[in-house]
Amino acid sequence: MKLELKPELAVSYKSFSQRARILTEAWIQENMYCPACPSDHLSPTRRGERVVDFVCPNCSEQYQLKSQSHPFGNRIVNSAYAPKIEAIRAGTIPNFLFLRYDPRRFIVLDLFLVPKHFITESIIEKRKPLGESARRRGWVGSNILLGNLPPDARIPIIENGREIPAAVVRDSWNRFIFMREQSLRSRGWLADVLACIRELGQEQFTLRDVYAFENRLAQLHPKNKHIRPKIRQQLQILRDHGIIEFLGKGLYRIRKS
């Protein structure tokens, strides 16, 4: 995987954002493989495709690319809110690739993947409608709340200019692929409970530790009035799929990947 961008591909574009899009999309097309299968490349979709930028020619996994020159924070500005929620509910939301590049040296610094089974309504924030003076007045955008995701949802592909072996990336993908077997609502619960566990910052934790997040989880899932039973259910699912293990007497341990 070569980290260099090719600035000569965008010399005819005046807009900085257009140049960045051309360069980073070309880089993905030339260098990126599919994390979900053995395919060694991704194919670009037709120009103008709003949601999907790339598709795997082997397994048909879809990817949307977000690129910028500064580090990604906890909140990422994204597209229209209503279509994104509809795509999540319909199961057509793509996987997301987040790429950071150096605009002076024209190299890729970081690249990480968030699989679509972690993209739930819990991490989509509705923005205020554009004002009357805006060209698209009334338009409602969205933010992706990366900070609400567990670290497991961010699969590093390049870190600080260093490529992560493809086998490690694919192992990280496969570790949570079981979430696709769950209902959409269950995926949200699993991701949110796992985020709470990770926030504890310790390998071993108790059921009482997770109960401490009861109010937060109630806010994220206001339609559910039985938060503690739901927490126990998610812990059981995470245990059954080897993410955590039950040590007895309300004590759990996170299993190393």
C-alpha cells in the first residue's frame, strides 16, 4: 500500500475540496482492499452516487469515503438527516472509511473503517435546519457521533503513516460481524453497552459497573422502560460471541482480540 497521493490528478480543479476528493478517491481506488473478503481492490461507483463511493466487486460490500486534512474528532458533519435514518432502518447504510491526509506532503496519514453494523440511530445527530437566508433553507443535516462508538468500531487500516496488516484488519472486521445477525435495535444496544464497558477502562468489570450507565442508556433508548434487563441481555450476547467472558458472581472480563 503506497501512502503517496498524486497531486497531478487534480491540477484542473480550483476548489480545494474538489481537489481533495479527486486525490483521495483515486488513492482508495488504487490502494484499498476489501476488509470483508479476500478482494484486493474496491471499485468506484458511478459519479454522482450520493451515498456509496466504492463497492467490492467480490462481496458487494459498499463504502463511503470521508476525507479531511485534520484529525477526526468525536463529531463528523455528514449528509441529510432523514435519508440517513431511512438508510439505517432499511439496512442500506454503507460502511464508512475515514481518511486523513497531509495537504503539504500529499500523503495519507490515517485511515480507519467503521463497519455499517455499528452505524445505528444512536450515533446520528440531527442538526438544526438551515436558516431562511441559506440557499437550501430548511435543509436538515446530520452529524456522525464517532465519540459515542466503542473503540472496537474503529478498525485502523493506517495509523500515523503505518500500514496495519490486512490480516489484522480482516480479523477485526470478523470479530463483530455477528452483529449483522441481530435486529437493528439490538445492534444499537450492543454498541452502546460495549461503549459503556470500554469507558470503564479496565479489563475486568462488574454488572454493577455497567448499571451505572443506566441513565445514559435510557436517554439513548427512550422507548425501552426495562434498562437493566436489557443490559443483562446484551452482556449475554457479547459473552456468547466471545467479546467478554463471565467469571461468576457478577464479574466479567473483556477478552483480548
